[in-house]
Amino acid sequence: MIQSVALVGGTHGNETSGIQLVRNWLKGDIPDTYGSLDIRCYLANQAAIDANIRFVEADLNRQFSFENLMADSTSREAVLAKTLNDKLGPKGNALTDLVVDIHNTTSNMGATLIILEADDFNIKLARYVKKVMPEANILLEDEKPVADHAYLCTTGKRGVMIEVGAQPQGVLREDVYQLTLTMTEAVLAFCEAYNQGELGELPECEAFRLGDNVSFPLDENGERTAMIHHHLQDADFVPLVAGQPVFRDFKGNDVLWDGDTTYPHFINEAAYHKLHVAFATASLIRL
Ligand SMILES: [Zn+2]
């Protein structure tokens, strides 16, 4: 049974679609079709929201490892994480059955549901979302055990993230808002059907399994020597095959992909600027 559901926006303070959705639902606009669910809405990082920035001192969505939650807090967000963990978790012994953390990205990832393990619940959830929202992407980040992730959504008994783009930081786009709303409602409708035993036939679906991060080419001073090639820009989840361009350097030369066929995503994500992450790879799987 999924009874208590936490819907979280503003884990990153400049990701406006989740913030706006939660604000609207806090005002009482929650659809009343989810009778078996106790839905609570939270704005995670109010100071970052007020300042329209991702975070004040540290990335809140990297603070929820057991290690960080037990350590002496070194940043404003590390302190905030403990407060949120008390409300939503505590991690490992959670009161909340499902934490849904709503994000958006500057990458052209459409409506992407991020799941952290391919267990029975998450497979059914992925299949259900894909069935009612065929344009959705399912991204599986199971490169480590769920509890080892430091994501906010790992405070719940179960947790998923909704990641929608492309949307610039601090900007609210109507199409991105609608996709966010549709996917949120799909996740809640799944929980309701799961509780009622009314999931019906759920055919296998395509999903992407996270691979590695690919960095921008850097010079000896750590400065970028190239930008994302226009062929790759906005081509999130489109197969990238050997020989296709991924970067164009500032002398006009193309850098070609020489790896196996992959499904790039988080292409040119603004939030990964400091890390110099150009994109992440993924393999195509079936769930
Ligand atoms: Zn985010």
C-alpha cells in the first residue's frame, strides 16, 4: 500500500515548474481523485526559492546520504536536509511511503521519470506512466543501492524524481508545466490504482539506464576548449552513434563520438556548469 505521499518542489530554488505546481496544490488545487492517498506538499528550500538560485551554499539534492545526515552540518543546506529528513523520513525508517521530488532541467529531456531501482513497484510504475503518457522517458539510475544515493527522494520508503525540460533556470514555461503536471498526476494515479489492485495489463516498456558522465574537453588551465555540437544539442535520448559529432572546438574542429551507441541526456545542463559535465550516457533497456 502507498498511503502517504510527499510531493516536493523547490529542492532546487530556480526550478520553477515544481515550485509552481506545489504552490498551486498548497492553495488547495489538489485533484480529489486520489481518495486512498494522503498527499502532502512541500517547498524544500525556501531561501533558494526566494533568491531564485539552485542553492544557497550546497546542493540540497546531494545532502541525503546516511553519512551526510549524520555528519556535523557544514552548510545551510546540510542543516536543512536534516530538518527535511525528519519531516519526510527519517531515511531508512520512513513515515512517508513515497516521496516525489519535482525538478526541471535546461536539457531537452521532455518529461522524464527517474527511478532508482528496478524492483516490482518501480517497474510497474514505469510501465504505468509510459502507458498513460507515451511521450514520457523512464531513466533508471541504479548504479548503486538506493540508500547510497544522496537524493532527497531517498528519505521516503520509496522515492522518485520527475525531471522535465528544456526549461531555463528561473523561467516557467507553460509546456513544461503541463508535462510536469501530467507526469505528477500519472504517478499519483498509479499509486491509487496500485492500492485498489486495478493496474490492469501493463506491457513492458523502454527505459534508459544511466551510464557515465562525459566531460567537456578542458585545457591545462581547466578551461573548456569546446562546446556541445549543434548536432547533439537538444538531442537528449536520441541514439548517438560512433562517428557523430559531440563537440565543436573553438578552432572549428568537430570532436566525434568514438564509443558504443549511447543515449545522451542532461546535454548541456546549466546546473552542471561547475562540474564541466557535458552530458550523461545511457543504455536502452526494457522494464
Ligand atoms: Zn533539480
